[in-house]
Amino acid sequence: MQLLEAVLAALRLPDLRGRLIFTLVILIIFRFIAHIPLPGVDVRAMQQLFQSSPLLGMLDLFSGGAMRNFSVAAMGVYPYITASIVMQLLIPLIPQLEALSKEGEYGRSRINQYTYLLTIPLAALQGYGQLVVLHNQSTPLVRQVGLTGEALLPTLAAVITLTAGTMLLVWLGQLITQHGIGNGVSIIIFGGIVASLPQLVGQSLLATDQLLGLLAFAVIGVLTVATIVFFQEAQRRIPVQYARRVRGGRLYGGASTHIPLRVNIAGMIPLIFAVSIMLLPGTIASYFVFAEPEWLRNVARSVQWFFDPAHIFYWLLYFILVVAFTFFYTLVIWQQQNLAEHLQRQGGFIPGIRPGRPTQEYLTRVLVRITWAGALFLGVVAVIPYPAQLVTNVQALQISSSGLIIVVSVVLETMRQFEAQLLMRRYEGFLK
């Protein structure tokens, strides 16, 4: 009740109300763009293909139906996400980028520019790959694809259109970040996922023989969301003491605080890494399903079978990859922060731990221990859809673990920013 009162009070503030309306308008524009199909695509055949494939149905959930229609926004903002991940991994490897990242706002803006430039070739490659895969179906869904002859111009037009659609969505996301509420790119992804849920739930409700299974699926979904919230907010607080210092006749320091080490520092990034790895072999194998000689076709079909989400081998490998990538990405981000050095510069120390290298080693040991909980949590959440579908026998409702984590994370982050906007205006609705 207090939360509802706080929201109503916020809507009475002109500037905050304007931010909310601006965010809503951008999301409406995004939904219109998601329904503009690309020329030369058999939309009806595309929809039938996505309905018959659980994996494609899961991918379509992320795009909010844009991939099912193969619209100009079929790739969403995921090339930008991939470019952002690549830049984060390159920063500790390239000294120039590492030095640039330490130059404050100027350095961050330059790295963002490099990320945008990297997004363009990644989007073009991904767009061309999708066109080739759809063209190589037994019933081609895209009429002309190729880099020679008559297919060159239609292919270039399609790739340029898909790339422009991705960059347009990235720009809309930046507008939300600047003039709306929340992280714009995350809001765009959130809007795409949520927009697909009503249609999926409606399809499941039409299957009246699965009513009990649907209820069980809903219970599993609620429990999964509660678990995600718990682990997303869980943290280990490391006590920190700041030494007292005298400067200019004044006493500074002497305060006590803590370092909040989150259990799940990596967020949903390990899931994106793992999904990319899991999709790559099956995608490559699809090029050789109808190839010659026969042994090559057999190998391609075996690879497709192994990496089919309908089999338990897929989910076991998915679980292992998620756990491994969680540790990898967490340690990469942790090395970039160099927290022990910052504490030493500011005169802070952990009681009972010497400053410098011993502090770094202690924090790393604690981080590794709590990351086990975060990694296992992500791994379990990643494979939850498979046992849920086996138990409930609900196949029509494809809710991916990555989608759930995105939705929950975006809601939590947006509410934090919403609360911050209210607190800036001295509103105490959330604090009562």
C-alpha cells in the first residue's frame, strides 16, 4: 500500500511523470518497429517454423516477436550487448584501453564510442548469418541470399536494414537512459520479453487439457522469480575502517563502513556466453545437413541432435558452461576494479587484514567462496525450464531462465532508480 502511495505521489511530480511518459512512448515506438517485416521474407512460414521449434520459440521470446515476423528489429540490441561484453574483456588485455578506462567520464565516453563502432560489424555479420540459415531451410524462408549475381543487392539491402534496426534500438535505449527511467538498453530487452508473454500464456490457456500443468508451471515460475530476487540482492558485507588523518588542522576519517560483495556479480552475462556457445555448433551443423558426402550429413545431424534442447545432454553441458563462465566473468570484472589499491589510497583497511596484497588476497578468497553460490544458482536457474516442462508437460509456454533474470533484474534496477528520484525530492514513501 505504501509503495502504491509512493508511485501515485511520484506521478504528481511533473518532471518524474514526464520521464515515465517518455519511457512509455519509446517502448510503444519499439513495438511498432518490431512489427515491420523485412522485404522478401515468408512471414507465415516463419511463424509456423517458430511454433514447431522450442529453441526458436525461446529466441523469439527475447525479441518480443520481432524474430518470428523477421522484422527490421529481428536482432534486437543483442549485437550491442555482445560488443559491450567484448569491450569489457579487451580492457584488461589492451593497455591503451585500460588507461582510457581510468580517465573518468572522458574515458567512459570514448569506450562507449568504440562499443558503438564494434556493434555495426557484429550486427552485419549476425544479420547475414540469420539470412543464410533461413535461406538454407528445406523450404527457403528468404528468397534470395548471396554475395554474387542477382542476390547481391537484395542481400546487402537486408543486412543494412537489420543493422540499421539494431542501431536504431540502441539509440532509443540511450534516449531512455538520458530522458527516461532506468537503463535504456535493458528496458528495450525487458519490453521485448514482456510483450511476448501474453501471447504465450494465451496459447497455453487454450490447451485446456494442460490446465493443471499450467498451474504447476506457474508455481515453479513464481518460486524461480523469488529465488532470483533473493540471489540478486544477496551480498557479503566486508567491514572497512578508515584511519583518522589531520589535514590543515582538521580531523578526517575514522568512519566505519562496509564493502558489499554481491553473490551474483556477473548478472546474466554467463547465461549469454553459455547460450552463444551452445547455439554455435548447431548453427554451423545446419549448413551441412543437406551437404555431400553422406558421412558429412550424418555428422551434421548428430551434432544437431546433441545440441537439441529436447535432450538432457544439452542441459548438462549448459549447466557446466554457465558455472564456468560465472567464475570467469566475475574474476575478470574483479581484477578491473582493483579494490585493495583504492582502499589503501583512501586510508581504508579491513580489521585484522594488512593493507595491500594481503587485503587483495583476502577479498579474492571471499569472492571465490560466495561466487560458488552465485554460479550454482545461475546454473540451476538456467536448466529449470527443462525439468519444469517434463513435470508439467507444458510445451507451449517457453519462458527461458535468461528472460526471467532479465525481467527481474530490470524491475529491481528500475525501482532503485525510481526510489532515488523520489529521495532527491525528499519523498520518504519507500523509507517508512
